[in-house]
Amino acid sequence: MELKEKEAILFDMDGVVLDSMPWHVRAWQEAFREFGLNVPEEALYLHEGAIEAETSRKIFEDQGVSPTDELFQAVLKRQRELFRKKYQAFVRPFPEIPDLLSDLKREGKRLALVTSSHEEILRDILPQVLLRLFHFVLTGDRVRRRKPHPEPYLLASKNLGVPKPLAAAVENAPAGIKSAKGAGLTCIALTTTLSPEHLKEADIIIPSHEELRRLFKNGKSGC
């Protein structure tokens, strides 16, 4: 089945709809430094959507630290404070996203936003004009198991009312790709934050939102 024949498109938010990941990463690095940890950018990009006490254990262990839940929660709290205070004002949608979402909805596609961010963060950084284009929105605080578990995409595709073979997910990080594939969806990966070698579990890897538009319009990439 060509992508233009898909009836539902499920989008990740950070790094797909919003050009936000560089700002999240800066806040994470600053927060970690305050706790004496110097975490490389790539490690944070690789763990995007799955930075929790258990799934981020390797980040701490690579710094020679055995993480506790208390330590993780303290770093997380500080990261959110830094992001809101210093960086969230710089977050913008990728330029192609407003027209892409509008066109897909006008064509009758069912659209969902599936993010690990909590609802309060989404409200602060996602423009209302974009939020209204989605038929269903699922945030990380509304699931028991976040990405890379398939639960988020399973719930979102169920709420859209479209069979899984007729749905596709757009992601940019390993945790999101694993979640989408585990839910039985076709997965398209954008190289907005990571190189293709880190996204190889996706069905299709593309370099830009322009290529994404071509895929949904023509069923094939211009690459």
C-alpha cells in the first residue's frame, strides 16, 4: 500500500511537528551539569521520548553514577524549570507543518498527535491553530507505559477508528519508532535530530518535511 492511501497519520510532536528538540536538549544538559554530569547531546537525542528513571539509566551509568529515582526526579524537575524559563519561547513549528497538516485534514485523513510530553507542556508550546487540526491528542501523562512501549500508538490508532494497516506514524527517534512498529503501524522517520543509522528500524527514512509532503502526495519520495 502506498502512503497516499493511508487513512490515518499519527505524528510525534518534538522533532516532528515542533522544532523543539535542540531547546529540550540544552535544558537537559544544563540540568545534568548542575548535578555534576556532563551528558553528550547525542545521548539525549537517542533517548528522546523515553527519558524516565528506568529507560534513561544508561545516561547516568555512562557518567559513572548509579541512578536513584530521587536523583532522576530532581534532574527532571530542574530540566523542566530551565526549559520553561529559558527556552520554550524559542520553540516553533517546522515551517512546512501547518500546510501539511491542513492539507492532510482537508483530504479526509484522520490525524493524531502522540507525544511523551505531558499535557501542561503541550499547552505551553503547541499553537492552538495546530492543536485543532488533530482529531485525537495523546500525551505522556495519559498512558501507563510511554514510548518505546507500543501503548501510546495502540491507544491513538484505536481512538482514530482506523485499522492499523491503514495508519502510518511519523517519528524522529528510536523510542518512537519502536513504539509505532510495536503497535503494527508503518513508520516514517525524519532525520531532524539523528542520522539514518539510528533510525534503521523505521520503514522509510527521509531527510526533510518536504520529502514527507511528497510521500503523502505521491506515495514516493523524491530522494
